[in-house]
Amino acid sequence: MNENSALLYAIIENAIDGIITISDRGLIESINPAACALFGYSHEEVIGKNISILMPKPDKDQHDQYISRYQQTGAASIIGKGRDVNGQKKDGTLFPFRLGVNKVDFSGRTIYAGFIHDLSKEKEAESKILHYASKLEKLVEDRTLSLQKSVTELQAAKETVSKSLEKEKELNQLKSRFVSMASHEFRTPLSSITLSASLIEKYKLQSDDLNVSKHVSKIKNSVGNLTTILDDFLSLERLEAGKIETNLTNFDIVKLSEEITEEMQLMAKKDQNIIYQHTGTHCLVLLDQNLLRNCIVNLISNAIKYSGENTFIEFNTELTDNECIVSVRDNGIGIPEIDHEHLFEPFFRANNTGNIPGTGLGLNIVTRYVKLMGGKVNFSSLVNQQTIFTLNFSQ
């Protein structure tokens, strides 16, 4: 062995990477210590053996075909290129390595030299990096979800606070309306009662029975107005407390309507006439009779209050196969269009009511009673022309 051969041998024997040479039939001709250590074989165990001994399936079964195909066609998938593959150790375990194969023409024959660089540590590090990246991605995803949840909760809290502030604003407005209404509506009848009582005392001494009767009547009307106001307050309080429950029964709506018409006619102004008419072949409905009575009385009272003398108030009921319709129409002062959207709010009164007494609670109570019975309230109104309120109930 000359000096160059000895040097080459020493380099191969001490190389960090594995070096294996095989014949054109795929038989191992040489293997350096690094390759033996990688695969777990001794030198003697592999020399003369087919290189496939170091390969896992399916490469083990296809290797000889690959060499034969390369020799016939010159088409290479590894030779002169290199790629990452798996090797199989003596104990059957697999490990990754970078394989580079070169064709060598030597002493009139062809051999193949394979250079093996162990990738176990690199793959392990890569696996750790992928694992850490996956954990980091999961952490970022969790943090993102947590942040989104926090943003959602913050938005919900913001909306809750906003609704609370809006509700508080509405309550403050209601309180303001209540104070204003109560101050006016209580003062007027109480002043009338005080004055009439004083005059009665005066007229009694003068034996003026006509004026005594006149002022007794005023006192009765004023007390009636106060009673109506207090009844409205009581109804509102019971509604707000959820104390009102519906009691649905079958009853004759025509009989009820005729009774209401007779009662309300006594309260009508001079030459005001309430005209009642029923449409339909039957008269039984399934509703809460007391709540419906309250609604109709309220609507007719408003028609009387906001219409002048010598007018007609039309009160109609209609029963179809699946609906009960109640309507009250008058030709009074009407409701300005600007007030339509607020009409059913508590303590709200239209701008054109002037000194006509009222609490602004009636229509709010009506719409809530109707809703309790599963119905709907509709209305249309033109100032100084016509106003009609309609209650619709499914049957």
C-alpha cells in the first residue's frame, strides 16, 4: 500500500460520516467504522451481503430493481443527487440519514460509493422545534380565543352598562313626567273641592240649594277624577310588579259591550252619542273579561274626553272565524303625528291636550293588558279629524 493509498484508507477509516461501497450487483465491498457503528453491525457481518440488509421495507425489496433499471436506462433517483432516507439497524430500529451515492469506475468495473450522514440529532431537534411551534401555536390560539372572549365580554358589559344608563335615563324621565303630571292633576281637583266646599258653606247659610247642588256635583266630579288617577297608579304598580295574571274565560262580548256602552253614555258630554255595533254570527270569545272591560272603558273615556259636544263615538266589535276585533272611533282633536311614536309610553301626553285632565297612563295600561291577552293594539289619527284605536285578538 503506497503512501496515497494509506492516506485515503486512514481518511475513510476515521471519517465521522459512514462510507460504504457496493458492487454493481448491490453487494457490500467495504464499510468504514462510522457506518458499522450507525447500523450496529461488525465489519465481518456485512461484507459480501446485499446492501438491502441495511434498508427497511419497501426500499429493501426494490433496491436491486433500482440498480438494474439504472444500469439499463441511466435514470437515477439517488445516484449523483442525494436524499433523506431511513436506515435499519441490526436490532430492527430505524434512523434517518442523508444519503449521497456516486458512481465510480475503478479498475475496469463499476462500483457505487455511498456517503451516510446521521440525521438523528437534527430530526430530533426538528421534532422538538415542531413540537414547540405546535405548543406555541396552540398557546397563541388559546390566548387569541381568550382575548376574543374578553373582548366579547367587554362588549357585552359595555352594552349592559349602556342599557342600564338608558334605562336610568328613561326612569328619570318618567319620574319627571310623574312629578309634573301629579302636581297638575292633583292640584286642579283638590282646588276645585276646596273652593266648592267653601261656597257650599256660604250658600247653605243663604239657603241657596241650587248652587249647593251645583258645587256638590263639582266635588263629586273632582273626587271621581282623583279616583281615576289613583286607579291608574294602582294598575301601573301591579303591572310593574307582575301581579296581574290573565283569567281567560268564555263570555258574551256583545252583552259586555252593551253594558259598557250604557255605563259610558252616562259619562258622555252634552249630545255626545256612543253608537255600538257588532259584526259576526256568534258572540262568545275566550279572553280576560275584566282586562278587556278596562281596555274598552279607557278607549271610550278618551274618546269622550277629547271629543266635543254634539259628536258621535263609534264602538264596534267583530268576530271572525279566527279573530276578535274591537275598535273605538271618534272625531275629536286627534293626535299629532310627532307624538305617535311615544303615545304608549307611561305618563306621556300629546302636545295638543292642553288643560284636558289625564295621567298619560291609560294607553300604556291598555297596550300592556292587550299584550297579556296575546293581542295587538293599532291606531291611526289625524289632527282635528278622526282617531281610531283597534284591538286584535286571535281566537
